[in-house]
Amino acid sequence: MQSIKETKHRSPDWKRDFGERLFGILGRDGVIHSDDELLAYDCDALTGYRIKPLFVVLPRTSGEVSRVMKMCYDEDVPYVPRGAGTGLSGGALPTDEGIVISLARMNRIIEVDIPNERVVVEPGVTNLSVTNAVSSYGYYYAPDPSSQIVCTIGGNVAENSGGVHCLKYGVTTNHVLGLEVVLPDGEIIETGGKTPDHPGYDIMGLMVGSEGLLGIVTRVTLRIIKKPETVKTLFASFDRIEDAGASVSGITARGVIPAGMEIMDNLCIRSVEEAVHAGYPVEAGSILLVELDGPSAEVDAQMPVVEEVLRGHSALEIRIARDAKERDLFWKGRKNAFPAMGRVSSDYYVQDGVIPRSKLAQVLGKIGELSREYGLSVGNVFHAGDGNLHPLVLYNSKIEGEPEKALELAGRILGVCVDSGGSITGEHGVGNDKKRFLSLMFDDNDLETMNLMRCAFDWKGLCNPGKVFPTPRTCVEQGMKPYAEHPLQKSGLGEMY
């Protein structure tokens, strides 16, 4: 993506004039422009990359989003959509000489439709707020990232986020039924709706997980589900993390699909216990959290099977949560694993990869070997049920060369994931950080095909440019033409190309 200075001549007063036009759309309180305030938006939760945007805009309606994007389209100004900024792949990193479109003020729950088990929300609504809105009716929203208190539905849609319960209930795409989207030229479209399986091309399927490259979501229709009759949560401790990993495959091999299964190693256990006091045994090599839910008879029948598998894989202790309070404490420990690691190291790099769960024990052993090879500690905490690993590579930024060594080690771990039949990302997205690893999974033909899809929506490359693809790819290089200049459009034979 070329900078706006290269693509269009700018007068000395261009920035001021552009800012005034933004004020005209959003008001003075809807545009952030002072240097000190812009610093709060120069990165997402991956703080190793920082770029200060020209402006940050705070629209309140889809109409305002549309007007801003149309203005950017006419002026060739790149822009980056942003939710809560909790992303860990640099997906909301501002682009050089562009603006950030923050959806934080679009935080209304528009409709709660219990009879149809649907909720319609704006993108700035936090994940947990959806459950809170329907909890009194006996429902909840299943996708639950660890940052669910602050992460937003818009960001979840962009990254196709998962969570600790995605093993049984699926990730974001399994719970999104309809979207309102502003396309890069400012056009507003609707795709999907309250009823499943709408006719026509699955545009909604393209949008979920597209990491903000195809447009900006301004309204989401979500599926909610009934709370289960019974929930039982237990954890088992082990001397070796490989035994915890083998237990995961053992449980599913017996036909039991828990709501969630999570593994933490000793490094994570100790940091979490110091921070949260969740009751984890600090001497254990690892723990495995298992949650079963559903009809009482089903859960009661599954519990002995799970315990039998755990004991068969050398579990040292099996503890069952006595009540909802203790269950919440078990999960509080898991969901605070990332921030708690700050007690062990002020610098750490969060990775995100996926493997077949049958390879858990093997891959965990390989991560241990790489940790010793590089002389850097790696904390392991992950969604074991669906093989989504989150290795935390610890380093000291004050030691010359260690940050680079940590990045190299993290990349090697992703290589192990791909070699094991997995992926370079499970829920954090590719963003800016992992685009250099995309070629581990896709060849040039694959990447060009994906880029053609992006070009069909955003031929100018203004929407979240520089993300996902490993090398700069422009639509002009691939022979794409503007919508109005395309032969089918000129001939009146088609409305899209």
C-alpha cells in the first residue's frame, strides 16, 4: 500500500481541511486530533508495533461511518477499524498517514428477541454484555474469549474469536446470523438476518474473520442459547504436561465432548495462583480444566468416564467445583493467565497456533525442546479441546538480542504447528504480526486468489491496509479495475465483478 503522499498530491493545508470536514460529520467531540490523545490509539494489545494515526474518529451511527469512509474513498485516505484494542496480532495497528475509525461509541444493544433466540447489537457492545442482557431469561452468548469483559462484538466478528467453550459450541461464525456492513466506498449493505441460511452468496461468511479488510461491520445479529440444566467443572493436576495433553485426546476418544478443556503448565499455574488465588496446586507440572454441561443425566453419566481417563493418564489429583462460586474461581484463574504472567516477566510474547488435539503431547514436548534450545522460558496455556495453543515466550527487553530471539522462537513454534497439520492462528488473527508466516500454509496462487477477493471489495486497498498478506499486493497489479470501469458494469450485464 502506497502512502497517501505518493498516491495523491497534498496541499500544505490538506490535513487541516480534512480534519474540518471530519468535524462537520462527527462534531468536535467525535474527532481525536491532539498528539497526546492519539498516542492511546497507536497500537492494539500487541504493543511491539506502534504508528500514530492522523485522526481517530468516533462515529455513533452507521450513517456517520458511511460518510467518513466515503470521504476517505474520495481522498484516497487509508483507515483502520478498531474495537476495544484488545487484539494480539496488530490487527488494529494504525496505518501510516491514515485514520482510525473507532466503533467504541456504537455500543447499543438494539434488540433482545427471546422467542427467536436472537440479539441485535452494535459493534462496540462488549462480549459479556450480550450474556448479561439475556441472563435473566435463562440464555447466554456462547463465544467467550478470555478478554470478554472488554473485547467487543465487532472485534470478535473481525477475528472470528473463540474462547474457552468453543470446543462444544463453536466460534463466533457459528453464532452470527446477520450483519450490516459499510463497504469501502461508503455503501451500506445487509447480509443474513434472523433466519438461517439466506439465499445468495455467503457474503456474511466472508466478512466474519476477514480482519477488517473488506469493510466495517456496524450491526450484528447474534444467536443466543439456553443455559444448560447442569454444569460441572473439575480440574486435574499432573506431573507432566504431556499427560494432560494425552488426557484431552483420551476424553474425546471415549465419545465425551466437554464444553471446554483448558491446560496450563507450572509456570502459568504459579503466576495465576499468586495473582488470583484460584486454588491451583503450585507444585503441579500442569493442570487440566474440564467442564461438562447439558442435561443432568448426561453429565452424571459422563463424569465417571472423564475421571477414569484422567486417572489412566496419571492424574495426581482430581477436584470438582463444589458450587458456582468455586466454578467461577477455577475459570477466573484461566482467564487471567495472560495478565498474571506479568508477575513472572515484564516482557512476554503471546503466540497463537492450532494443532490436531491428537498431537498435543508431541507438540508440547517439541515446545519444551525449543525453549531449552533458545534459553527462554515458555509458559503454556491453551484451549486444549480444539488444539488452540497460546505459548507465552518470556524475555528481557533490556538484554540485547532477546526480543529478536523471542520472535524467532515464537515463529519456530508456529512452524511446529503447521508441520503437525495445524495453523498459524486459532483466534488472534494474522494481522500485522503473523503475515510473515502465512506462506507456511499457502503458496503464491493461494495468496493471489485471496487477494482477488479483497480487491473485489476494496480495489483501492484503503481498508486496514498492510494486514494479513505477507507482501504488499495491490489490486492494480492483479489487473483489477474500479467498480465503475469494469466491463460488466459498463455493459449493464452485472452489478458485481
